[in-house]
Amino acid sequence: MKASEVVKKMFEENKRKLTIETLLGKKHEFELSKEGSYLESKTALRSQKLDLISFDIVMNLLEENDGKVHKGAGRGRENKVGKGKCTDDTICGYLAVNYYGHSYGESTFDPVFAISAIMERAGLVENTRGYLIRKKSYQ
């Protein structure tokens, strides 16, 4: 089963809404869209939508890196796509290029905290400080 399917099933089993706690202990309500293709959150994602395919993209990066990847960061002047903590070998940088379609040097939206928390809740990963680690039960 793809990561996106696991996440979608988790939301469908919970009437399309879930409160997800992040690594820092903040709670955000997420809702699966009516057509079931993306997630929304007024507090975590603001006006952005999170397509379910983003979970597959993150899982692909984990698979390419033996199950452990640095999360990275896209906030701040020093963390533009391809620089600082937003390089191709981080989840943030990988998503910026492969999901958002950004070019090197551009700013990017950084939903890694939300993706990480949702994937952990779905049982796909261990969400640690700085890294995501694929659970052995999901390979």
C-alpha cells in the first residue's frame, strides 16, 4: 500500500478529520478533502493544500536513503531551495523541487513538520528531532 493510501484510509476511518500533534506538542486539525486527494488545515497549512502524493514523495526519498532522511528547513534567508538546510538530500529540499516545482535559489513553503506528524500518526515513520525514519513494519 502506498503511503498516500495509508494516510487517506486513516482519515476516512476518522470521518475525514483528525487532530494531529506535532513533534513540538502543537495540535492542528487536518481535514481530508471531499474528493479525497488532499489535506487542509487552517492552522498548520494556512492557505496551502497538501496533496496526498506528497506522502509518496517523502517515502520515495526515505527508500532511496535506507530509511532515514534529514528533515531540513525552508525558513529563513539562508535556507533557499538548494542551499542551507533546504538541499536535495533533505525532505524540505526534495519536496521543494519534486512537489512544488521550485528552482534552486527560490523560497519554498515548508510543510515538513505537518507531513512528519501525519506520517508518524499513520504508523509509517518515526518522527525524531531532525530526521524521519521509516518504520520497519512499512517497507
